[in-house]
Amino acid sequence: GIAASFRTAASWLQRHPRVARALLRTQTGRAVRTGYRDERMKAIRSAVHSEVPGLSRREEQRAAALLGYLCSSNAWITIQDESGLDAASAQAVVVWAIDTRLARLRAEDHTILDGGK
């Protein structure tokens, strides 16, 4: 559900690119996003916990932090600006990154302690 929730939010923002960039780059926009950020991160942490059982707390926090970044307008707008891709292609890159990371987490052996690393 993490990639699907990103696609839903990004789809709306893609139809309103000036709003998306204003939310990202203005003080008022950042203030508006702050309210959503906590809820989004809580949902992502819960999804990681459910989708990848057996992760250590540290690895779960790391995965949620990365996926939380990827599930932001900041990620796809930056990819778009830096790569020259259009918005839809930049969003597809983000979905690919989310799906790839989750697949890798699911495939790893989590029975071995991470030793605090």
C-alpha cells in the first residue's frame, strides 16, 4: 500500500504543479505539510511493520525513514528537476524505488541480529 498511497497523492499534485512546488518551497507550504507529515510517517511505519515482519526496530526505523522520504513531493520533484524527466516519469522512478526496497527487505534474512549496525 505504500507505493499506492504515493501514486494517489502524487497524481493530485501532478495536476497542480504550481501548488506542489509552493508546498515544497515556501514557508507557508512547509507549514501546511508539517501537519500531514506526522500522519504519513505513522502510516508508513505501520505499513513497514506489517509488510516486513521480523525487522529489528533499527531496520524498521531506517526503512520507514527512507520510504517516508520517497513518499514525498520533495523526492519526485527533485528527481524531475535533476534528471529532466517529466512528472509522471519521475513518479514512476519513486514507485520503482519503493517497490525495489520493499522487495529487498522482504527477501533478506531477518533472523540474524543486526548487532546495532
